[in-house]
Amino acid sequence: MKIEVLGSGCPTCKKLYEITQKAVSELGLDANVEYTTDVQKIIQMGLMQSPVLAINNNPVMVGFNSDIEKIKGIIKRNI
């Protein structure tokens, strides 16, 4: 499983990356969370907003959300 946060490198994007890492840890998943600042990759996904949470190269959430329980739910639904 590949979990990735894509963003521009802004503080909001970095915060989503940190929250996602914590969510993966709390769920006990054996997955690394990657952080990518390649804006072209976001555009290739057909998106014009960041940050993006992607699982197995599929965007599952666009925009920032600080609710770790919501992020854990999104991850569980998409693994």
C-alpha cells in the first residue's frame, strides 16, 4: 500500500503529512507515508488544489483536514 501526501511544501501540506503519519501509526498499518512536493503530479491527477491525500496513486481527499479520526476513516475505507 502506498500512502502519499502531495502538496506545495506549505505549512498546511506539511501538517496533513504529520497527521497522516500519526493516523497510519494509530491504525497499526505497515505502510510508509510519503510527502511529495511535485505540483506536476497533482496536476496529472486532474486536480488543481492541494494538499492531496492519495492511496495507491488515487486521490482520496483534496484539501486540508485536521481531524485525525476523519483521516483514519478515509484510510480504512481505501485500503
